[in-house]
Amino acid sequence: MTVRAARPVPAFQRTGPRARFRDLIAAEWIKLWSLRSTGWTLGVTALVVIGSAVLEAKSAYDHYTGAPADRGLVIRLAFPSFGYLTLMLVAISVGGLAVVGEYGSGLARTTAVAVPARGSVVLAKAVVMAVVWTVAGTIMSTVAFLTSQSILDERGISFGYPGAFSALLGASLLAPVCALTGLGVLVRHAAATIGGGVVGLVLLPSLFSPTQPWSAALNHAMILAAWQRLTENYGPPQAGGYPYASLIESWIVYAVWPLVTITLALIVVRRRDV
């Protein structure tokens, strides 16, 4: 009697089919929305953003003197600093904690075993964060914009100025820009992630004076300064100050920050032990 040698089983049959990128996106989507904090975080942030716009518009309505309002002031009323600084901090924190949470719970090790291509996991997280925060930021900014318009329309103050659409677009994209920047940091500690976001996005730009060319250039390279330029949410420059960045330069800042941080994350994640 002859014994037939067993044929080797192909690797893909032993381990199952390789995860497709859309599967990784679906997994990251489930991870994000399985957290109870995701829904109420977006809800509370929306209340702050829209509520601050309503308060600014109501204040302008109550104190309107009948004098023509300048274009920058009218647009700025829909995008007050308090609401959008809050949005920036929440977005960068959620983006960073999407990675930190996995390291803290040990899920990062399981993910690395299931999907050895760590770069694909980072890109899947980036896609999910970009979609969620783009939709959320657009809804928040649009509702704040339209609500402010409805309040001020009775006083004859209109948002129908040149630059209003650019301001709305800049306000809407602020959230995904910050979320992707936070995701790309890849810091393993929650406190360091949140603290770094506060310092890097809010405090650091204020350290650069507009009266020196090198300092003004660094200020223009900050996300906060780009948002201020796009939404015209800034005050008059100091005496001897350098001009504000152009709209094109501000859009470039919006694009460069997430691109650089995600690229660094792809490099680091391939070399870092889980």
C-alpha cells in the first residue's frame, strides 16, 4: 500500500485571505463608533461651535448702530474664535487618541498581528478620521453660518460678501486638518497628545510676533493663523507688522500639516515595536 504525501497548504489558506484596504476602513469605522464618547463628543462640540456663533450674532444684533459693517467683521461673526478653538482641540485630541487608545488597551498588538502592513492601518484610520470630521465640520460650520445669517438679516447685515464661501470652506475643513494632524503624531500617552495639541495649535502661534520677518513667517505656517486668514478672524496688524499670509498660502498650510504628520507616522510605525 502506498502512502500519498500530503500537499502543503498555501499560506493564504492557513491564515485566511489577506485583509483588503476597504476591510481596514470598515474595521476602523467600527472601532470609532463603538466608543460611546464619539457621539456625545461630536454633539457637545457642535453645541459649542453653533452656540458661540449664535451668541456673537445676537450681540451684534443688539448693539447694531446702523453703520455699515465691514466685510471682515460680518464674516467673523459666524466663526467666533472660542467655538473654533474648542473644535481644534477636540479634533486633534480625538485624532491622537485613536492611536493612543489602542496602545493603552493593547489592541495595537492584536492589530499588528492581524494586519502586518501597519502603514495600511494608519491610512485606514486617516480615511475614517478625514470623512467623519469633514462631515462634522461642514455641518457645524454651515449651521453656524446660516443661523448667524438668519439673526442678522433683520438688521440688514448680510453675509453676501466676497470671501464668504472661502471662509465657510476654511471653517469646515479646520476639523479634519486638526484630526489628521493629531492622528499623525503617534504619541503613546494621552496627556502628551492633548498637551501637545494645546501647545502646538493654540499657544505656539501666539509666541511668534508679526513685527519680524522670520517670526511672521513661522506664524503664517501655523494652522490657527491659516484659519484666521481664511475666515478673516484676526485683528489689525501691529505697527510695523508684516502682511498676513495670502489665501493660497493659507490653503497650502491646511494641506501640508496633515500630509507631513501622516507621512512621518507611516515612517515611524514601520520601525516602532508595538
